[in-house]
Amino acid sequence: MRFLFDSNTWQEIFGSIGKNKTRTIITIVGVLWGIFIYIALAGSAKGLDNGFEKEFQSVAMNSMFVWAMRTSMPYDGYKTGRSLQLKLQDAETIKNRVPAIQYIAPRNAKGVFGGEKANIVRGQKTGSYAIYGDFPVYTKISTKKIYDGGRFINDEDIEQSRKVCVIGERTQKELFEKDENPIGGYVRVDNIYFQVIGVHKYTPGGGFESDGDIFIPFTTYKKLYNTGNNVDFFSIAAYDDADVVKAEADVKAILKSEHHVDPKDERAFGSFNLGEMFGKIMGFARGMTFMSLVVGIATILAGVIGIGNILLISVKERTKELGVRRALGATPKEVRSQIILESVFLTMVAGIMGIILGAGVLKLVGYLTKDIDMPYTNPTVPIPYVIGALLIMVILGTLIGLIPAQRAVSIKPIDALREE
């Protein structure tokens, strides 16, 4: 350890580097480029990962949507092209028969899939907005951020079919005065008065929803629009460790059985598996991280080998000097340690420069992409990854330094002194 802090040691190291400035700079750039590539690619992958987590922060990762369409095959006496209709009891059947399902929320909607929106009136102001009939369980699948003082639909609203609603932040701005508190106020929904119990903040990733949507109890929606036990679609969340693709297939299989549909009919029920899509995105991000590791290490290794070659050349050029040192009493350990220290020093300098450059580029990318409309945010590399990369570089620098170090130790003092 004392050898590490010896000024003579570092004077010799810097003297050796100074004699091979061009070769040293080129080799350092090779190592620097390797760590830079690793930092840049790993940070970019993390930015993608962060972006999609932010995009879907309000909805369960293992979630899906399922709706009914038309049959494309005859089955059990029914003809092709039969219109199917989801029923409220289907939700209970699915929940009981698919163990992977954690939550299922039957939902009705008006003005969401291209149909006519609900006409909303507040005093002299009017507007058309999408309206949903929901159960409280829906917030277990897609979180609703309600502004202070308000709430979402609860069980009592469902049981009593209350005429209450949760409006969107845009709806509030368009129908209420700027300083007016909408909580407790009334709006007229298709000529029926509803009391406002909450204002929801719009967050991306909630399926088909927007910042102007209105939510009312499912049972109230049923009476308002005379839908009976019909359901437009199901929002479903599987357990975190469940196979969401298999869960989707099981849900469709049960619905086909309950509605007398051919098991091979793939068009009878539509679905959108958010969990599957999110899994693919995360897999892509992990793949990018792994690729950055492989490419970075390969480039770093090439640069470190270059450092080893420079040190071999340096040892050959310093044969007489090393012989004199040995003749004056320098031990093989001291000579070996100096060469290895020089290798580690060059590797670490290149690595730190590469990390600084990579971090700077990621900072610039983060600044340029902070306001763009895409799922990408905060491209950074976790500190453990950076420390791990530096540790790998120290190990590689030590190992590659052993080769010229052993070459230096193998030089006999008498032979070195004969060198001209």
C-alpha cells in the first residue's frame, strides 16, 4: 500500500505515459468509447423503461380489456354473424373460474367508441362528454386521482343507485366558474340531475378515457339508459405473478362456453392485453440493457488489450531502465506492481472520462425529450451498474497488466544492462 503513495512510483508512471502520448491517447479513447457506449445504451433503455412505467402508472400492469363482437362460425344451432352481448353475471363466472384473475370490473360506456356522447348541462353552459357506468372495484385496476375534497363511486352509491357523478378536470373548467367548487354542485346528464362528488385528474394509460369523462354508478347507468344486465366491456387485472396471456385465453374460453360460441372462433370476443404489451416493452428494454453490457464490455476489453500492448512496448523500451532498477535492489514485486498500477490507472482514467461523457449525453437527451409526446423519460444508469462497470474495468486492467508486468520481471539485470 505504501508503494501506491510513493511519489517516485507515480513520477515513473507519468514519465512512461509521456513517452507514448499518441499511442496512450488512442488506447484511452478505445476504453473511453466502450464505457460511453455502455452508459449511453443502458441509460437509453432505462429511459424507455421509466417512460412506460410513467405512462401506465395509473393502470395495473397485468391488465386487459375484453368485449363482445360477432361470431364468425356457426355453432350449436346458431348461425354465423350472431351479435354477442356480455352480461353482468359473466363477471362473477370469470372471477370464480379463472384463478389468475385478481379484479374484474364490468363497465358500460356512452360516447366512447364513436357513439353519441351524453349531453351535460350546468346552468347556461352545456357540453358533450363520454360517460361511464362503473363499480368501485374499477379503481383497483385503474387508479383514479381525485382532487382534494372529492371521492370516487362507493358501494353505497351502487346499492342505492345514487345520482352522483365524478367529472373530469376539463369538464369542471368548461361547465363551472373558475373559483367555483364543483363538489356538491349539480349537473344535468341527459335531463337527469346528478350531484358532483369528485373531480378526477386525467392520467395517461387508463384505457379509452380522457380528461373530460364522467363516471356514474353502474346501477344508475343501467336505469338511466335501460341497459339491464348488459355490459359493454370488462376491465380485468390478473395477479402480478400470473401468466396474463394464459389468463386472457382462459377468460375468452369461458365466455365462448357461456355464450355458445365455437371454441375455435377467434372473432367472437375482442381483447386488448395491456399486460402482454407491457411485458414485451420491458423485455425490449432488458434486451437493450443486456446488449449495452455486451457491446460495452467487448469494446472496453478491446481498449484494455490496447493498453496491455502499449505497456509491452513500454517495457521493451525501458529494458535498460528496469535493469538498472533491479541492479540497485528493486524487487520483482515492486517492478510488477508498478506496471500493473500503470495499467489500472490508464483504465480508470479512461473509464471515468467515459462515464462523465455518457452521463452528459444522457442529461442532454433527457432535457431534449422531457416535453415530447412519447413514453420516454429520465434516461439514467443506476449507480450499482456504474460501480459494477468500474469494478470490471479495474479487474480487466489488473489482468491485462500482468502480461507486461511479468515480461518486465523476467528481464535479468545483467542482460538489461547490456541493452544499447
